[in-house]
Amino acid sequence: MLDPLVTLPEFIDLAIVGAGLHALTLATHLLQKKKSMRGRFLAFDPSGTWMSQWERQFAAFEIPHLRSPAVHQPDPDPHALRTFAAPRPDELFAPYDLPGTQLFRDFCQETIRRWQLADCVYPARVIRVEPCQNRGRARFCLHLSNGQSIISRRVVIANGGAVPNLPEWVGEISTSYPQDRLLHSHQIDLRGSRLQGERVLIVGGGLTSGHLALGAVERGAQVLLMSRRNVYDKLFDADPGWIGPKYLKGFWAEPDLHTRWQMIQQARNGGSMTPTVLSQLRRLEREGKVVFYEQCGVSQAEWSDNGWQIHCDNSTVHECIHHQSIDSLSERLCQRIWVATGSQLDARNHPLLQDVLAAHPIECVNGLPVIDEHLRWQGCELFIMGGLAALRVGPAARNLSGARAASDRIVPALTKSSLALMG
């Protein structure tokens, strides 16, 4: 971690907003391609360390292993993680060598050490990215949460930028309730949860819901798991064909960006659980510890008698679930509601892109910006990683494989003067 009092320069060649896995992947690929970039870039994250949010989330949800195979990791060498894991084979999970959480964390720390990146994260949040002129050249002024600012020649937005997605009924709750009794998944930390004897309604049918359900049951709760469609299992959140040319060739050949957006939605197909997690939940269902409410959504929630009264919007589909009428849901008080309905990506609402949008208007397709092949914003040296880059990278843009694919597009534009828009 850098000392914020003495080490923030007035100018930097490259500012990376965020210090997660996408940012780390970009940093290693950049140094592999151009060693002279060392000392010319900084990543910005309030923690001052790499991967702090990733570590917090995996610990908070008690996730035992990644969903991506070992080949997907931040080092440029695709075999680096498997080599690192050779003395720890029991931490690669079947199928496809899915790395255990601790193994992956240790590997990333070793990657940070090997590439000498520990001192490249500045401990502050970027709160504004403002296009500006510096000595007659187009630059960016980054305003930081500690009141400082820095001028950067180029910027990469690698902090995700998604905002929690809350269903409409949450905003329609008319009764006051304790704030800790209705939480979005990003607010939950299982490690501090005391749930013995409680009933928890979890809304959402993806892997996050599954991890939360398992953690709640382990802490003595009964879980009601509600999803708009039938919960289904899938090894990966997008078919592996979307990582290589099998599907991406057709995706890139599609000139209509609205069609591309539809292809992205179809490929990801909403939330899914891994076969392992779903089989654990079905076993708990047989034991009465988990009740599935599928093809069902909340129509109304009211807080009364120190609990939630829930009304389902599709009771006719579920005349019974294991001889249990769905209407009985309204008779069951739930002590907590956890909403695991994902997040929304929209460049037009991204707080760090407002000034950029004003100075360099850009077309968006359902919130995704139309950026160039190097993931560069039209008219300036600002680059996008993660889900916002999906129109170029494809459906796996937000995943670990997407971090590598994005780096492969951005790094040439950062290292080859012929690809630069400005000096």
C-alpha cells in the first residue's frame, strides 16, 4: 500500500480505477508487454490493496471454490495457477479443476509479489473522472475521496460499476421495518449472522442465493427460496464456447449491436446454480430445511409482529409444493428477507462516467456503451473493463476470462503509440 501523504504524484501516465481481479489482470498483462510501464501507473481503491472486495465477498458468502477453471486467473501465463497448485492438488475441485478459494487467494498474492505490484494501489476511492486540459493536452483529472486529485493521461475503469438491483415491491413497502431485516446480497456477511430458529426468505435463483441459503441453514435457519422461474443448474454462468471463437466469431460478425445485446442476455440466461450447490439444497429440501417457491415472485411484503408477511404473485401455478399450499406462504412470518437479484449495468448512470458522457457523448445499447475494439471511449483515452465492455468482449466480459480478453484488447492501445488517440 502506498502512503497517501507522500506518494501521490501530480501526474500519472495511467490511472486504473479499482483494484480487483480485472485491474490486477490488466496490470500483469501490461507489464508483460511493456516493462517500462512500471512506475507509470497507479490503481485506486479505498482499501489500498488488491482484491479486497473479492476477498470480502468470498469470505462473507463462505464460497468454497471458484466457478471458473484454473486456467482463468490474472497471470499472463495460463498455466501459472495449475503450476502453483501442484503441491496442493486437493484444492482443485472437480470438474475442470476449479480452484479453492484459499488456493486462489494465495496464488493471487504470489502473482502480486512476483510482478512487484504491492505498492501500486493508492488508498483512496475515485469519486469523479473529469476530462480536462493540461498544458494544452487532453487529460483526465481524478478527484479522490481524501480530497486530493491527480492528472492522468489515460484512465481504465475497472471497478465494475454495477448497482444493486432491487425489485419494485421493495420500494412499495408501506410499513417501517428494521433496516437489517431486508438486505440486498451485497450487504450480507454470513460470518456475523445469528439465525437460529429464524425463517429467511431469499429472493433469486442464482448461485449467490444458493450460497446464502446454505449458510443460513448452517446457522439454524429455515430458508424459503423464491425465484421467478425454476431453479436450474449449470456449471458455468455462460457456456465455455463464449470464451473462444466457437461462439464469439459469430458474435463479433454481428453488425447490429442490439442483436449483440440480445445474444449476451441469451448466453447468460439469468442466474443459475452449480450442480453441487443445487444438489445440496435439494437434499436440505428433503429434510425440510429449505422450501423452494419456483415460478413465483413477491407481490407484497409487510412488516408486522416482528416479522415479514409475504404475498406471492403467482399462487395459481403452485397449487401445492410437496403437499404444501403456496398460499400458506402468507401465513408464514419470515424474520428476514435477503434479495439476491443481481445488479444493473448502465454507463449512463455510472457516477464516474457523467463528466465523460458530457464531454464525449456516446451511443449506449440498453446501458452498454458502444466503445471501440480496444474498449476505448469514443474521442478520448478512457477504457472500460468488466460487464460494461460486453458489446465488444462478449457475454463473459464480467468474468475472469473476460478480464484476460479485455486486457488483450486494451494493452496494445496503451503500449503502441500508433494506436493512441493523443500524445
